[in-house]
Amino acid sequence: MNIRVAIDCMGGDHGPSVTVPAACTFLEQHREASLILVGLEEQIRPHLPGGRESDRLRIVHATQVVEMHEAPALALKNKKDSSMRVALNLVKEGEADASVSAGNTGALMATSRFVLKMLPGIDRPAICPQLPTFHGHTYMLDLGANVDCLPEHLLQFGIMGAMMAAALDHKDNPSVGLLNIGEEDIKGNEVVKAAAELLAASDLNFIGNVEGDGIFKGEADVVVCDGFVGNVALKAAEGVAQMLGRGIKEEFGRNLLTKLAAVIAWPVLSHFKRRIDHRQYNGALLLGLRGISVKSHGSADRFAFGKAVERAYEAASNRVVERIAQRMASMHPQPVTDEGTP
Amino acid sequence: MNIRVAIDCMGGDHGPSVTVPAACTFLEQHREASLILVGLEEQIRPHLPGGRESDRLRIVHATQVVEMHEAPALALKNKKDSSMRVALNLVKEGEADASVSAGNTGALMATSRFVLKMLPGIDRPAICPQLPTFHGHTYMLDLGANVDCLPEHLLQFGIMGAMMAAALDHKDNPSVGLLNIGEEDIKGNEVVKAAAELLAASDLNFIGNVEGDGIFKGEADVVVCDGFVGNVALKAAEGVAQMLGRGIKEEFGRNLLTKLAAVIAWPVLSHFKRRIDHRQYNGALLLGLRGISVKSHGSADRFAFGKAVERAYEAASNRVVERIAQRMASMHPQPVTDEGTP
């Protein structure tokens, strides 16, 4: 199966100097993939080996670039030929199976939604990354697209996340947890309480509440939350990880003895560092759309951006969008009888 | 200045076997403190050296114990002679300057509020721990007492947190940040947006938004959030720290070579472990009350429980409650003019 991924080469902090080499490396590693590099051709071509396209790699010129801090509404209105939008258009037109961008999150959300449209039964797209756990990984959504959610939205996130885990990890009945707090008898706010009822009444494998630490203990295959809480939790986790990493570095740099210890501990620590490297988890799907749009960190380097491309490829190969669409259709049956009435 | 701390000896997972020895150690280290040990006398006395009270240490018998999973409303109604409640009564009656409990959080919140009452101008108590940052510490509130907050509550949290930092860290004008997300142009939910306006209009040193990672980068002396988000963020941070700690242990235990490396790295790593030991941060103030009530982790060991007692002692010595009361009074002036009208 040939999977075609469109890449917004202009997005992110580094643009084509990162995205194009990452794309070339990806292509070497994935013989069944082909890529479409979208953006300013004169900036993309110098980063191609020999400057040449191939039957698995072509350039599609786009004349505009969405800036990292541009207002989403303005990008949508004024940049109809941006690399971001053209890449998404390729997905919409069936020229590509997925697209990846390291550009402005707000603009990518708005443009993805405008170009690809929502799946029937889904009200809002959700940002869904894979996160590391003690012994594997979990999917968490939403990570920042929706700051004020209704219980119904959280239910939809649960369905989308479950289909994501089913598709990518080949799990028959992935467990779904609701991010909540464990304090007191008043567990959770009103929205979360109502969402718990909806999730429990659904046919998802709902395991109930997951607290903040439960995300990383891998208590559920999918963790559902609104975008405000999800974003804060993820960034708090990143902050602590950075603090600990920096602290370990400081300890080993303290004096001659500790520096000697560092030399000996280095192989172990660097193996650990590779293992927990957050760049491995780069690439969050925008779920709920009629096509695959993957958001890479703006600061991604070649390795990280390659991972985001891989995520898009995996999502397309495993037909994540079709899975969500089917599940939604089975929940909202619209049968047409002989009489033509529903 | 003699500071008197009342200790609920029966609370927590371990009861008097932890709380009483921790109290005795605290007393040795703080010559200006005296302690009142509250609970079942026959269970407390065996843990006292020589079984003896002194002029700085006495037992107050209380016949009931609030269970760890007892409903707060039932504890409040049925356990009027619980160790938790008697300790708080001592604060209310001026017999003690602060109280500490490792008991049931919900019951402690409800009982503290019922016994001590709220300060004028404060609607709800907030749980406020000290958290470690890259180069010091920060105060974050609320950590779980209030799951649905109005913007006014977040403003009140800001005032209380600022007074806490002013009192305990002797900062003239502590910086206050609002926990928020940085994605897109729609920053934050409706409550947070309105809270930002209130904080900006106040005379606090409001520095604007802080994202999840900013908590641990120490971007603000005080970080304000609702109890749902705060609780999730803190626990997510704890979960990641545990995951990393466990991962490092696994790496060093992998084979003979890594175990040898561990022996050499051990002094450095254990020094680091002590430095970031979360037990050091045990003891969260319930702010907004007319007296000091400190919540210890239920699972606290002697060292950790001692830290919570220390926190209560520091808060009382530095007159945190009076500071908050004064600040609130200055914001809500109720002058009586010659005419007797406000």
C-alpha cells in the first residue's frame, strides 16, 4: 500500500532546513511511502540531495507562508496559497493520505477544520498526542484545541481516542479513562461528572477516573480531558522533567569527583535519555476531521519532525479516520428504509 | 515568641506511630515551640519518650477518629470529639496558634471551615502547598479544594498566595501568575480570561499567564488556578517524576556493568534525590480561614510529617492569617465616618 504524505515544509521554527532533510530520511526508511513537499520551491530544492525530485518525492509550490504568530483567522482569510493550506488541500482532493505541519497551532487547527471539515457526529477537533507511560504509551486528548468543553465533547474525545488506540496499537477494546481529581467526595467539576455518566453509558471500555499521575502510570489506553486541563497537565509534566534533567546535570557537574562519576554513569544515563526522549513522541493528530492532519512541535529538529511524519504515515496506513467515521456512524444510525424514511 | 501547634495525632495512614515521634523530633529542633498532641491518649502515650508530657508537650484526649474515607459531612455531624476537630477547636479558642492533620482532606476542609470560619472577603478556602522550582520554590493554589471557581475566587487566591509568599519568604511584592495555556489566540477559558482582568486591575504584582512548565521554572512566586486544574497538574508532575525515577533505577539495574556504574554514581544520585525529595514539601496550608490549618499527606512518614509541623510553625510565626486579613481589609474598606455612614 502506497501512503502519500503531504508536508508543509515552511512551518516551524526552522522551516525547510529541518523539514526537507527529515522528509528525505523518512523516505529512505519507508519504502512504501511517497512524499509531497509543499512550500516555496526555491527554498525547498536546495535541501534535496542533488536538488532532484523522484517518483516518490515531488515538490508542490505554494507562494505563501503562515507566520508562527499570525492570527488564525487572518491566515485563513489572507493566505489561501500558504504551504499549510495547500498541503491540506492535497489531502482533501485525495492527492495525499495525510499532511504534517510544524506551523502555528491555531492556524493549523482553523485551516484543517476549514479545508477537511468535521466528521459527522463530531463537534470539534481535538489534539491527540501519544505520551510515554511506565511501560508503554497512552493517548491523551484534548491537548489544547478546546478550552471550554461540554460533556458531549468529552464523550466524542473518548470515542476518537479509543479508535486511535484500536487502529495504531491493534487493541480490540482499548480502555478509556476520564482525567479527574481524587480529593474529597465532590469528585470533579460539573462537566466532568456529566461526562463520566455519558462515558459509562456508552459502549466504550470506560474504566472511570484517572488522576494526573495515572496518565503516566498507564492506567488507561486513552485519557480524556478538556483542552485547558490537558495542556496544563502536559506542560507541567514537561516542566518537571526538565527540572529533574537539569538537576541531575548540576549534581554531576558539582566537583571533580562527581564529574568522574558522570563519566562512568554516562552510558547508562544517555541510554535512559534516549529512552525517554520526548522527541520520539512528537506529532499529535488533530482528530475528528475528514482527513489526517498532524501537528509537529514548532521547535522540532530533524529527528522529531521525522517522528511526526511517521505518525501521519501510521495513522493513514491504519485508517484512523475511517475507523472513527465508522464508529460514529454506528452510534448515529441513519438507515434508509424501503419507504425512504429514517 | 512561643508558638503552639496542635497536632491531630490520629490522622494519616500510620497514626500515632508516625505523628508522635515526628512531633518529638520537631520539638527538639524548635526551642521556641510547644506542641499539643490530640487524640486517643492510650495510643499516643506509648510513643512518647518515657511516656511523659512536659511543659512544652501535652496530650489532649479526644475520643473519636475521622476515618480516611469517611464522608466529610458525616464526620462533621457525627464526630464532634474527633482528634481533627479538637485540634482545630484549640486554634479557635486561642489555645494553639496552628493545627496540623494528615487526615481525610475533605473532612479537614469541611471541619476547618466550620470551626475556624472564613476571613472577611474570602469566599472559599484554598489548598496552598509550596512546590520546588529550578532555583527555589513557588506557592500554588488552589490544589483541589475548589473544582468550580469564579474569577473572583481566583483573585482571592492571588491575594492569599501573595500574602503567603510575603510572610514566609519576606518578599515585598511577590509576583503572581495565572495558570493558563499558550495555544492559539484564544488563550484560556472564560473564567481564566475574566480572572486575568481582575488580577491586572488589582494592586498585586500580576505578571500575567504562566503555562504548566512555568510553574517549575519558577516564573512566578505564586501561581493561581482552580482546584481541578491545580490538582491534575500537580499529580501529573508527580507521575512524571516517579516515572523518571523508576526509569533511572531500571537503567542502572540492567546488567553487571550498569550496576557497577550505579555504585559509583550512587553518592551523586542520592544527593540529588535528597535535594528533590518531595517529602520536604509536605504540608499545605488551607488558606482563607481565621486560623492556621495545615494538611499533611496521608502517607507521610516521620520526616514528611515533621515538615508539615514546621510549615504550620512557620506560618504562625510569620502571621500569615493576619497578613491576609489586613490585605483583605485594605481592599474592602469599611470606614465609619463621623456621621456613622460608610
